[in-house]
Amino acid sequence: MLDDEKKDGATPTPYHTTLRCATIVGKINPREIEELAAAGYDGVESRSTDVTLEEAREARRVCEANGIKIHSVMRSARFNREDCVAGDVEALRHGIRVAAAYGASSVLVVPGAGVPAPALPPWEFRIKFDPETLMVSQICDGDSTPYAEYIAAQNEATNAARKHLPKVLDVAAYEGVKIGLENVWNNLWHDPNLLAAFIRSFDSPWVGSYFDLGNYVKFTSTENCLRALGKGIIVKLHFKDFLVDRSLPNGGKFVPVGLGSNDWRAIRQTLDDIDYNGFATIEFEESESPKLSHRQQVQKFKNFFNGVDVLQDV
């Protein structure tokens, strides 16, 4: 139980794991950090790695003075584009050093440029892959020949990431910063078992999953994905929702947390089952929805933490 829950007289959490609430920011702005601290956030995730180490250390000082932790930073790495690999590897190495200067324990990495989605509804994906090579041979029941180009691109992305990501593991180990791999709608590693096998294939304590709670629900339940990843694989979480709608081109759309297809109580219990302790970053709310205050966003998270309706008292 958190100390502030004891003070508020809130019902004790039924879970043994602890989640911490964060939001995404750009460069650290002292006034913004003060506002986030007042609203009840525990930390922030920064998009900004294009700073010097001195600037990052100063940002850390500002945040820590307000009781805020910079827990992670964001990067991408287009390992499946040969013209980008060298620059992206060097930028990622710098990003890891910046993360350490921020006091962050992780870097979110998108390991591949977007691959065109196959003309296959998400709920019809049935991926088969070789457990040793991770090469995909099938993405649906029946004949996968029409999707040969997509399968080749998927396999190329896997091979490229396994070839190039190890180039940054020395600096990750030295700085003590974990790399959290995320699939951000780049049409790669859709199957949770493939995702788990891909991450484990690096055989490194410095590589894990930065798991987005809204990115997989159109393929399978989010809790199925969490169970496939299992204990010790998830580095951090994004707190986001998605409404599955088979009438829409993408199989649905992102919606405010609590209005989508995620079963938040089941997700919270699954996180407890796999012993996940750590940050979950509130990523965004849909632009057409009513704008929520920081305090309302934090209330949603606390509801999730305690296993009650996420919209309660919001």
C-alpha cells in the first residue's frame, strides 16, 4: 500500500505489486514539472534525447526537486533500413547515455521502420514461426502466398534487429539502462508468442518489452499478451485503450482509457500474476474526447492500480 493511500483512508489494494503513474513530456520545463507533481504524477517519460549530458543532469535535478522521476526516454531505430542503421545505432547509444544522465532506467526503442500492413483483418492473423530462427512462414489459416511480401518484410525486420541491436548493449550495460522494445503500429511481431520469442532471443538482461496496453487488443486480449511475455520481460508499460470495431479499416480506433475493449481489472490481475512492479505511462487521450485535467488522468490510473472501474470519480 502507498503511503498516500494510508493517509487518505483508501481501501487497501488487493495486489502485491505496485504501479507508478507517469506521463509523456518533451524537454523538461520546470513549470510543467511543478504542475505534474501537484496533480499526483510519480514520473515522466521524455521524448527528448537531443540534449547534452549536462542538460540532462540539470533536468534530473529539477524533477527530483519536485518528487518526479524521469523514468524513461523514447527512441526509434530503423534497423531494417540499411541507409539508416549506422546513424540510428549511434543516436541510440547517445540516447542511452542521456537516459542515464536523466536518472532513467530505460529507453523505449521501436526496432524497425513501418512495414505496410497486409490486407488481412487483425482477428484473422494466425502466425506460425520457427522457434529457433523466428522466421514466419504463415500469417493466416490456409494459403499465405498472397502475403508473401509482408512475411518477407517481417522476417527481414527480425533479422535486422537481431543483427544490429547488440551493437548498443555494451553501453546499456555500462550505464545500467534497459532497452524496452515496443511495437508501435509498425505491423511487426503481432503475435504475442512471436514477440516474446523475439525479445528472449537477445538473451540479455538489458533487453525487454516496453509493452503498450492498447496496441495488441485488436489481435488478442491484452492479458493474453502479458501472460505470453511472462515474468521479468516487461520493462515498462504504456497505459492506453483501443476499441475493437470490425467496421473500421484498422479494426477499430484508440479511445480514452475505459471506453475501449480492454478489460482493465483482468489486466491489473495479470500484471500482479506476472509480478510486474513499475511505471505505466499515460500516453494520450483521443482528440475528439473531452480534455481531462492532469488530476483526472491520475485518478484513472489510481483506479486501475486499485482494480476498480477506471472511470470511477473521473
